[in-house]
Amino acid sequence: MDLELRHLRVLCAIADSGSVGRAAAAIGASQPATSTQLRRIERYLGAVVFDRTAAGVVPTTFGAEVLAAAREVLSRVDRLGQGAAPDGERPHRELLLATDCPALLPGALTRARQLRPELRFALTPGRPGTAPGFPEPDGGPPFDLALLLDHPGSGLRPTPALAARAVATEPVFVALPTAHPLRHHAEPALTDLAGETWLLPAADGASWPALFRAACEAAAFSPAGVRELPYGRREVLDLVASGLGAALVPASTAPVPGVTVKPLLGTPLWLRYVLLWQRATIGPGLAHTLLEATAAAYRELAAEAPHLHSWASRTFRPPRV
């Protein structure tokens, strides 16, 4: 067979969804047909593109190279088909970017520039609609694009001026010092940790304190101590390693020396990564590129978290939006 654009789109769809079945649904094909097509593509390329795991599929080292090339080819073809940029889409200028999840941002920007080398970004401080200086979009947009760490049920919804899309949803895990008495528990309960001093990374998502306190209230206990720190998750994990307390972290958080990361019994807390963009500034084509880049960055982040894969291999959860 000859390698065609449709084959590249199949590979990208599988990578983006992390599952052959979900990719098949996204492209309007059956799962057996998509699996057969993937095998044919891999035979043509002479190597395996995806490793099959209990949690889905992840690119091999060779597959990552193939996908990077495929995305570049498809991006160039799509731009040829689009011709001039649509009205309101102005990638020639800097896009103002707001974020409160620095762990995901570098990978998302790197992949976005791989797909659209002309893109330029400038950071603007704060969180849209919740922090000082960030009025609601209809009051005058202070940003073009925002990448936020939110939680299901927060009420964040699209508006006529603002588009919103959840990129990924994941459970919240607990980070403990490796010498902690509960280090051998596969899934400690939140109530088992009632006596802990909790270190919350306020710079990594704006809703941690309220989310945590709501979970404690639902579990019918009050935490012994809560410290809201103006740091990101990596800095807080360094404090956990020093024995200063426990921390809540997204499940995709990579392990660090001196810290063990464990799921909580019953999975009482969930988070989601949300991409927002101004409809007047970012058109559908560019929005698709940014979503694709952010989703790929999340998968790369999650691939470095063995505790997440271990949890997923033994736990089935319906998707949350």
C-alpha cells in the first residue's frame, strides 16, 4: 500500500484519543476496521507505532517520531487548504495567554509551535473571571487563550464570546513522604490523613482550598492544618519530601525523590484541564491546533506518572466532563 494523508489522520486520531476504539468513533469508522488499518500502517512502516497498555495505547519512541512528522505534514496541508487566515484569526501577532497550570504549559506551547511555527505567545497574569484584573470576557477580553486547572462541576461553560473545552479529566492523588506510616497502603482514605498538615499549591490551579475543604466536609472531618503556598506542585513536592506535610496533586504528576504518590480510596477528588479561547481572536482551525497540542502535552505528562497507570490498570471509571 501507499501511505496517504488519511493514514496519517488515523495515526493522529489514535494518539489524540489514546484508544483505537475512541479514535474509530471520532473518525466515523468501526473499531475492527481501524485496528486493521493500524496494523497495515505499521507493516508499511516496518515498526510498531503504539504500545498497547491496560489504559489504552501510547506511542513508542519510533511512533513519537512518526506522529511528529505526520502532524507537521497534516498541518501544512490544512494551511494550504485554508488559504488566507479566516476573519478574526490573527496568529501573526502575539496571543495573550493566561494560565494557572504551569506543569502542562511548556509541553502545550512546544507542540503548538511544532504544528504552527508562526505562533507567538505572551503571558498575562491571573485567571480569567476569578482573579483581580480579569473581568468576564464579555466585559472586554484581557486574554486570547487560557489554560486552566479546573474541576468537574465548577460551572465553567462556553459563552457567545468565549469557547471552552475540557482537554483531560483525572483524579487527585495524595503525595506523602516515602517514610510515611501509610506508605504501604495502596489507596489510603482521606480520613486516614485527617491529622496531616496539608500543603496546597495555590499557584497550580485556583480551586484547591475550596475543593479540598469540600471533600473533607463530605468525609465528616476537619483537617488538622492547611497551608496554602504560593508555589507550583514541584516546589510543594520538595516540601513534602522534607517531611513538612502531605499534598494533593493531579494524578499525572511525575514522581520525585523522597515522595510517594498514591490514589485516594473512593477517588473523592477530580480535576480537569480546560482550554478557553476568544472566538473573535482564534478561529476554528487554530483552536483545533491548540487543542491537539494541549491534549498531546497532557498525554506526555501522564506517561511519566507510573502511579496513574497502575491505578488505571485496576480501576475503571466512566469519563467525566
